Amino acid sequence: MAGTSITKIAKPNSRQREILEVVLKHGWDYMRLLLSSNEAEEPELPPPTVLQRIFVDLGPVYVKLGQLLSTRPELLPPEYIEALSSLQADVPPVSWSQIEAQLKGELKRPLNTIFQDINQTPVAAGSLAQTHKAILLDGREVALKIQRPGIDETVERDIELLTNIAELVSGTDFGKYYDATGLAEEFGNALRDELDFTQEAHYTERLRRCLSKSSWFDVNQITVPEIIWDYTSQKLLTMEWLDGVPLLSAQLTGKGHNGDADAERDAITTLLFRSFLQQLFVEGFFHADPHPGNIFYLRDGRVAFLDVGMTGTLDPRTQGLLVETILAMISLDAQRCAQLSLQLAHPVRPVDFIQLENDYDRLLRRYYNLSVAQVNFSEAFYQLLQAARRNHLRWPSNMGLYAKALANLEGVARTFNPTVNLLDEIQPLTTDLMRRQLIGDNPLQQLLGATLEFKNLSLKSPRQVDFLLERVATETLKWNVQVSELTDLRQSLDESANRLSSSIVVAALILAGALVVSRDQTHRIPWLGNVLFWTACLLGLWLVFSIWRSGSKN
């Protein structure tokens, strides 16, 4: 497989030449060597700002790759995560003639039979698509997210190159530790998913349903665009047009709060946190990229989540562990944080629990003298992930998405409302969160499930105990026990026993020689005593030497 990847990388093509030109311009010697000579050494990353510029220069696919890497704090140091999180593709919009041809190809109908009007100037241009405003024949205003023509071929070409590079790097210690081929496959699948706009449409509808009911906030104050499925396909996403501006650009008037802009700001902050906490810890499905451009303040005073292309999921077990982790961080409990990390992450090498706990203790000690309002919880969680990574724990990918979403949301909230206190936002929900973890939304269902498990246990236990006792009584029970370092202990005992036996033999030879000499008064066999004596001396010297050598090695 590695030989195949080397052959593919070695084949000259225009895209590879483009990449070489970019990495040469920015001085990334490792990638230049890898692409030109196919010699895979331990990876060396350029400085964060240089890596950011390289991804921008390489184009939309690598911008997306950088954005995906920014969701993996367990792979990269914090300075790289920060640099890649701000990546935005600097790409000019596609001409209207190309976009019009793409639209016609997806809709399979003349545009004037669907739209009253389409604004030919895009309202936004991204790395994979651009957005235009349009009006349907029935008068509804919609947003058309149209895939850039030919971007799917570029993505597949670059995914193939990334896969080949990953196979080459997989032979290094870095590649083995981080499973380079698995990461390349994961990133490739994520890029392909972003090219399928029907996937984003399903995510958007699911988030819309998740936020349509809640006891934590007024569901009428938050919204997600409605999908127009009749005009949505793999390369075209048609959705409700929401009239508003990015939240951080909004001029609040105190609408619905007696003209008090500060009261409205506090209410919006609480709405954001509660809606997001519901996504995380109730629904287990969340918007993974709530950056400032994806949270809008609408002209009617509502808040909207846009661009639901990147999402994350959390199973009930992980939700419970994350709630406990937040509480442990708030209480600065390093030991509990270490215990929870071992349940959330997967060790790639043996983990020293004491070392992990000490690292967490040093990390949390920074916050001992700070008020909760001064603590940046998303930054603390990032550092928690990094400390676990240094202790050979590999986090699942949804932890990176969770951390990124938390960081983006807290960043927006603190910029929008500098007086925000995350603990004040979480505390009113703590009781409800713990109740949900203990009994769930349907206590009767939880009780029935526990009852069935207890029934199965009670029926099986007597038979299993009876079987165990019978095996013990008939002496047919065998135990397979593996104790670490037991082999070394057994070897040490064997060596000690051998030395003791040798000492006994030497002592016996000396005694035998003495007896022969003392009793052989006639000197019939004068040489026998000498042989026994010198043999004992030689064996004794060998024994002393072997003991000394063994002691010096230890």
C-alpha cells in the first residue's frame, strides 16, 4: 500500500506542482521533501501563521481541511487551533453565467417557472459555495446556496493526494500514534459530506426540530431556516430567507424589553447559552460552528442559527460524563477530571494516572484565585484535552467538535456581552440536567428498563453461583491470572534458588574434601582431597562473580 502511494505521489501533475510552489514560497521544507523525494520523516509543522497562509493559498479544499483540523485540539497545540479557527477562504465569487448554468442543471426547469427574481450578485461567497437571494413565484423570499462548479472534482483530487500522503506518513511514529490513514479517511468523508447539500438540509431540519420545544427558553425567540425541499438537491440548497444581521453587528433597541437595550442583551445571551446547552445535553445533536457569522439577529428581535453544515452528536453516556466534567472543572477537582478523562478518551499507550492527575491539578490551579466570571471555560477545556493528549489519551472526534462549538459560543457571548458569567447561565439548569441524567425524560421507561435488567440478573445469578460452587467443589475451576512484572519476579526467584543450590554444592564439596583428607591416613588416594578442594574453590569464585555481576546490572 505504501509503495502504491509513493508511486502516485511521484507522478507529476499540475496540482502537485501548485502545492510544491506554495510550500516552497512559504518555506515548509518537510512537505517539499515529502512531495519531491517521497521520504517520510517525522512531520515538522511550520509556525501557525505560516500554515494558515499555506492553506489559504492552496485554495478552498485546504481551507476546509484547516477548518476541520481546528476542531481537533487533541491533535494540535492551542496556537495552531487558534490560527486555523480563523481560516476563511479568500475566493472571488463565480460569475453569474456559471451559477445560472449550475442552477438550471439542478432544477431541470427554466428558472422563470420557479422564481420571480434572482439577485445575480451573491450575498456571500465561500470556499465550496456561494449564496444568492431570490423570490419564488408564490412571493416567498429564499436563500439559494449553490455549489461552485467543478469543486467536487477538485475535492476528490485533493482527497486522493491527502490519502496518499497519509499512507506515506503512516510509517512514522507520528503516523502510527495518530493513525494518519484513519484521519485522512475521516477528513475525506467530512469534505464529501459538505459537498452533499441534502445532508446539510437534513441537519438543518433536525436542528430546527430540536429547538422547537424546550422548558429552558422561549422557542419563539430562536429559529433555524426552513428548508424548501422542492428546490433542494445535492448541489443546491434552497431555504427560507431570514432578514437580519450578524449578532455582533446588531444595534439593539430593547425591543420587547421596554426599550432597555441592556436587558435585551442579557436575555439574548441567556437564550444563546440555554439553546446551546439543550442541543448538547438534551438532544445530543448540536451546531458545531456557531461563529459570529452564523448567529444572526433578525429584524423582528429573534435570534437565528445559520449554516448547519458542521454538526456533532453526543450519546447519553458521553452527555453525562461531560456534565460531570464541567462540574469537576468548576469545583477544581483534578482527580475527578482525570477519572472522567479515562472514561471519555482511549489510551494509545499505558497511562500514568498520577501524572495525569498532577497535570490537571497544575492546570486547574491557575484558576484558584479567579472568580468564575474571569474563567474562560472553553479555553480551560481545550487545555484539558491537550494535557490528556500529552498523557497518551486519544479523544474521539466529537470531543473536538464539542470544544470548538463551546469556544465559538463563549467567544461570541463574551464579545456580545462582556459581563456574561457562564456559571450563572449553567447553575439554574444544573438540577434539571442531573435529573435527566438520573431518570431521563421518561421516568417510567427508565424504571421498566431497570426492572427488566434486575429481573434478568436475578434469574441468572442463582444458576451462575451454583455452577461456580460446583466447579470449586469438583476442583475443575481454573483461574487465568495475569500480573504485570510477574515474569521478572519468577526469573529473580529462579536465579536466587540456583545460587542457593550452588552454594550448597560448594559447601558439600569442601566438606567432602576435608573428610577425605582427615580419614585417608594411609594416603592411598592423596589426589582426591585436592581435587575436591580446588573444585569447590573454583565453583565458589564463579558463584561470587555471578552474584556481583547480577548486582551491578540491577
